[in-house]
Amino acid sequence: MPVSQSPFALLAAESLAAWGVGVRLTASQLPNTAGSPAIYGLLRTCGVLAAIAGTMTLTGCGSPEFDANLAAEISTASANVSKISGNRKETNPAALESTIRDAYLDLNALTERVRRADTESPQQTSPATTLVAMQASEDDEVPAEPVETADESATESDEPDDADQPSDADQPEAETSGKFDGEFDPSEIDTSEDEIVEPSASDWRNAELVPTPLPRKEIVAEEVPTPLGIPENPRVVRKPPITPRTRADVTSVVPGGPSPIAGSPVVASPKTADAEANESPRIAASPVESVRPSSDALMSNDSNADGTNQAPETVQHGTQILDQAVAAAETAALPGTGLGGPVDFTKWPTPEVAIFVTGQQHGYIEPCGCTGLEHQKGGVARRMTFATQLRDQGWELLPVDAGNLIRRFGRQAEIKFHRSLEALRKMGYVAVGFGPDDVRIGVGDLIQEAAAEKPEDAIYASANVVLLDPSLMPAYRIAERATMKVAITSILDPESLESTLNEEIILGDPVESTKAVIADIKAESPDYTVLTFYGTEEAAQKLVREVPGFDLVVVAGGYGEPTYQPEAIEGSKTKMILTGNKGMYVGLVGLYKDAEMRYARVPLDDSFGDAPAMRQLMAEYQFQLRDLGLDNLGLKPIPHPSGEKFVGSETCGECHTTAYDIWENSPHFGATESLVHPGERGDVPRHFDPECISCHVTGWNAQNYYPYESGYLDLDAHTHLHGNGCENCHGPGESHAAAENGEIEVTDEQRAQLRAAMQLPLEKAREKCMECHDLDNSPDFHEEGAFDDYWAEVEHYGVD
């Protein structure tokens, strides 16, 4: 493959054009091109890329000064590249990739000045300039020109003859297919009432195009058991069409409506009418995860012959066994290690104050539902239900979050950041810390959420993160509940950062910052002091040993489950608990005036129903993505690494008929339909959400959530790309299909090469499948032997 067509070179070229050269560079706009350090750096980078690619054109760069300087830079860069790699025909692709990457990354420091120059220009009238990388040499193979077909030669003005069109009466009745059939028409959505809803904070400024980020290390997710394999009859069952609705209509999402939201179960007990009037329901029992005795042990041989009834003495005996198991679990924990069994917090005396601890949400504002909500934990809707139950029982809550609400950067991440903070405020959070992904978004977005006119209105508190000015955000919070005063602060460990901070964000030394804040906290004489720490457990332990004075340190940043009990830290009086990953758990810390603190981890499973306020917020989030659209989310299609284009699975099925039939009867076929008509939480469609679309249509990058050129972009316009189609695994097949159909002339050798390029060997299929069947969406796919079970359901080979 020519270096200029390598995945990174194409990505670098595309991003450079959209990011650094936002308008036409003309002499009238930037007369002193050669004297501008920013433009000089841009020229130098373009020169390096051009020298490596062989030939490079800058569409829209009309300045003579620019062209002249570019030619000089190409000449200089060519010489430098020749020194490094010798003859270009013998160039080491890996070395060139590295050179491209270095040149591309060097541009980061210059883009802000170029962007400012662009936006201040009154002559900006064109979209982002496209940087096209091409390479042509005598050694490169020139593909045969495609034969123009009737469809390709047709103009936009050509209209079909009405006489040739069948009447409505002749149209056959639509069959249930599992593929979107037009019942939901986005054009019918009435957006006239949208303006009555208060806009999100992220709507208060114009959208900014953000380049597709380079791939980052993925977090290893917790494995949650899910059902094995694909159903025997996986064809998607059609659901009623979505009724178009506006944001104002979402207020109907309340219990008791047409689609009631199940509440969290409560413990039932016989009560008189008077008792029911005066008592609120008990808190739902905390799941006892692994200590509940089996049903066989409870039933034993004392059940009736038909197995339908149980003797009272057996029921009583089973209850005693369960109570004994719970009690044993509570006492089995080893305080020094945090090990042991689960703790049932419902048996606690009501605490003076209960600290409600979360963290490391990592973008999982709600479970995706791909494997069924009963198999997934987490989500702000369940979290609010749990907090409401505790408050209804008279518990004084202090909700605290250790940070890292998001996991990506770009427009959608900014929106999710603001929506997450909106959710935390609705739940009454008193203190929130920063994670490394939070501080990657714009400083303006951070200040918008963190700055407060009055200290009591602040939600962020950090000892070592400063946004522009220390006066904009408190270093700690003091919260008084009942008879207790609790102090909370946070630390972001610089070692947890994976990218350079914006120069407007100051990150202080953890030890020195902690020493300063603990001195101020002690002056307040709190009853209990909490430090939330984003980083490794080892770093947190080292910090509290060096800076004593904290009763509890809450650590986010690890990727495992939280322990059952607080862990003692050797050489310190501070206890440590973990948040776990993806916001799947809540840590409850019960504080008592005259007794030791108590702790329980509570998994947010499907026993907690969705709080209506959070369901409405989730709907608002999806509507916001819909209104912005892919363009305003900064998702500009980029070329596929192969250079090919997508044609859709039906084209594949013209020759691969058996394989197409198998695909058509698999869940992959109805993937898009499952977003338009979701089975669970079906009140709001999710085909506006790039994080959902990427695995539910054809022609997207599954892990980085952006479309390829010729891939799916629109529900109505790209029906041929509905579903998770053949080309997502085998690659785009335009040239292969054209060669087989005789649309282009190719040699036998070229035809064989095109066929080979579309083949996916079975030994590589599992890795390809895991781009969508990852630990978040299909955890059981990673179990030993699971791939064989999945493959058996979709097994197919070549042409019939």
C-alpha cells in the first residue's frame, strides 16, 4: 500500500485540513504568510506530508505566497526524508508512518493560533479546506476505469414517467422484515415546541467541529454474565411505529402512564390501612450477591408432591437460613483487606449521615441495553431511584462523586458532560472531583459547570486543579447534616493523565496541594474528612501516609469491582474504598456519632427501576443529538483505510445468496431497527446517537464512533446500509462487486486479488467480531469457547 494511502496518513491529512486550515488562505487575509510562525509550522508539516506522499495538493489554498513557501518546504522536506529513508521506492513504511505522526502531532501547538486567525477573518465563506494526499508513480498499479452505467449517467433533473409508476392500489402490502420500512418518518417530527424547553448548557454556544481523535487505550470493563448465544429464531419482531414527539412530550414519561416505569422492589409486609397511611415503604433489600442458599436447599423434601406449596415450617426454616447467611456475610469481612462477603445495609441503624459515593462513570450515563438491562448494572436513572428510596426512609445523604464522568472528547462528550452534571445536581450531589477525561474538554465547558457565584452553589471541589483562577472554584466543601459536619476535597493524580493539559488548567503537586487543603479543613473542625482521589490505589495510599488527617479516601481510576469492606492502609489511620468502573456501584458510608462507620457496596442492577426525572433527561439528551445532527457533532466521514466504498448487503446477496439468507435471519439484520424501535426503554429512539449507531449500521468505525465515506449517514437515504451488514466484517466491496458484475474490466489476476481482499479467515474473525462484541456490550463473547457457539448461528462460506 502506498504510504500516502495508509490509515494514519489519510487520517492525518483529513484532520489537518479540517483542523488547521479552516478557510481559504489568501493574500488579503494573511498577507505576511512567511512571517507567521503558525503558518510556517503549518507549511512545514504540509511539506513533510507532501514529501512522503510524493504528490500533495491543497484544495482552496489560493495564496501565491503560500504556494511558493509550500514548494520550498516540500523541497526541504524531501531532502530530509531522503536522508532518513534513501530512495523513496525503498522507503520503510513504518519509519514514514512515524515521521507523519511526528509532523502531525507537532501541529497541535499551532492550531489554536491558526483557528483564531481564521475565525477573525471577515472573508470566511467556505467550509473546511480538504487536504488530499495522493501518490502516483510508474510502479503503482492504475485500476481500470469503471464503465459508466445508466444509473451513474442519470442527472438529478431526470424524473421517472408517472405512467410507468404503479398506483397505490397496485403496491403490495409491506412485509414484516425487521428492516426499517419507513413507518417512522423523521420529517414528520414537529420541532416547533422544542424551544419551550430550557436548552442545555452545551447549547449556549455554536457547535465546533472537533477532529476524530486518535485511538486510545480502551478500559478493560468488568465482565457481567449475559445469556449465551443467539436465539434459535432471531428474526426481529416488528414493534409499533414510533409516534413523532417533541421534547415537551417527554414529560409524559411518568409512572402510571401508558408505558409505566417499574419501580425498585420493596419488601412487602402485612399492614393495616392505618399503618399503610402512616408508613413509607421499606428500602429494597440490598442484593446478597453470593450467599443466598439455593432453592433446592430451601425446598428440600418438605414441599408438596406437586411442588406448588411449601409447608410453613419449611418457609420459616429457609428464612432462618437466609438471615444466618446474611449475618455471616456481614461478619466475614476482613477489615484489613476489604475482603469478605456482601453487607446488607438495610439492617443498619439509621445513620446520622450517609455518604453516597460514586465515580468513574466513564461515559456510561445509562446501560446500553444491548444484552438486556437485566444483565447490566449502572445508570443515573437507577442511581436516582436508590437515592430517593434512602431519603424517603429519613436518611441524610451526602452524594459525592470521585470524577471522570466522560471518556472521550469532542462535541458529544461535551454534551454528555453537561447532561451528567445536570443529573448529579438533580440528585443533590455536594462535591464532585475531576478525572483525566473530564479535563480534556474545553476550559469554557469546565468553568461553566465548576464556577459558582456563591460557595454553597458549587458542585466541584478540588485541591490541585485550578481553572484559570483559584477563586473560581473551592478547594474543599463543608457539608453539615443533622449533627455532623463533613469535609470533602479531591485530588487528580498527574500520573493518570494520558494527554497534555490545556495551558489554562493548572494541576498542582498532589502532596503540596493536599497539605495546604488539610490545614484549611482542620480549621473548620469537621467531624469526618473525605478525600476523593483519581489515580491508582498505590498512589492514594502513599499520599494519605504522607499527608495524614483524612478519615476516608475514595479511589477512582481502577477498573475492578469495589471491595466489600473498607481497606486499612498500613501506616495510616485512613480507610480506603473503591468506586469501581462505569458507575455500576454505589458505596454507602454510614456515619454515627458514637459508633464506628459502616460501609456497603450496592450494585445498581435492574432491581432498581428508572427514576422518571432521569428518564426524561435521557430523552432530552437523545433529542439534543438529533437536533445537532452528525455534522454539528463533528463527525465528518473519512475514507476507509482500504480506499474502497460500501455498496450494501443486498449487492453482496446477488451472488452470495446462502450467506445473505443466513444474515437476513440473524440479529445483525435488524440492528438498525432495534435502535428505531428499542425493545426496552422504547419511549425514545436512539438512532441519533453515534455511540449506538456505530455497531448498528454498515460503514462506521465501531470503536471510535465515526462514519466512513459512502457509509451510513441517514435513516431514509441509506436504507441499503441498514443493519450490521456483510461489509462491516469483510470490508467495503464496491470494486469487487463491479468486477464480478462486469461493470469494470479487470484481469484474472486483479479479479483474484479483489476476491482475496474480501475474504475474512476464520482465525481472524473473532478479533473482528470483538469490535462490537466487546466487554461492554457482549461480555460472554469473551468466555472460552463462546465464539464457537456464536459462529454456529451465523456460519457461512463464500459463493453458493
